[in-house]
Amino acid sequence: MRVSSHPVRVVGVIKQRPIGLVLTADGGGEWELGHSRAARKLIGQRVEMAGRRTGFGELSCEQVWREGQTPPRKLTLGFENWIVGTFVAYGLISSLVGLLH
């Protein structure tokens, strides 16, 4: 799957079709949506969606929210945070193992 580097923001209605979820855009046209639990919860509602193009007429949903509401905060855990967390976890586990022996 090739993902475009350009973000896409679309306003419309999420609908269930035989091919899967589709976002019918206000300006016309439809976007096929990838698998997204957040989008599935909003079927039949007017939404705003931020994502990236993954093909002709296909959109990878990164964020979706009801129209007129504020977008949800994006959870970002950088690579550096994972490294620090791994070292902290290793230190705690080593300490516990040392106490048990």
C-alpha cells in the first residue's frame, strides 16, 4: 500500500456500503475508508476526517470526529519515549528480580 505524503481533510457523511465504509464528501465524490473503529462508530453522521490518500479514491483515516466539534488530540509516542520506557522497565524488573534472590 502506497501512502501519499500529502494530508487530506474531508467533510461529509460516513456510509456503510457492500465494499465497506465510504465517506461521501460534501463537494461530491466518495472516499473508500480503510479499517477504522472510530469511523465505524460514526456511520450515518456528518463528520470531519483527516487522513492520507492510499490510492485512487482510498483514504487512510488518521482522525475522525463529528462535524463542528474539536478534533481529538492525536496520541504521539515518539521513538525516544519508547527507548526511555524500555530502559525504565528493564531497571524495575532487574531490581525486583534482585530483591527476590
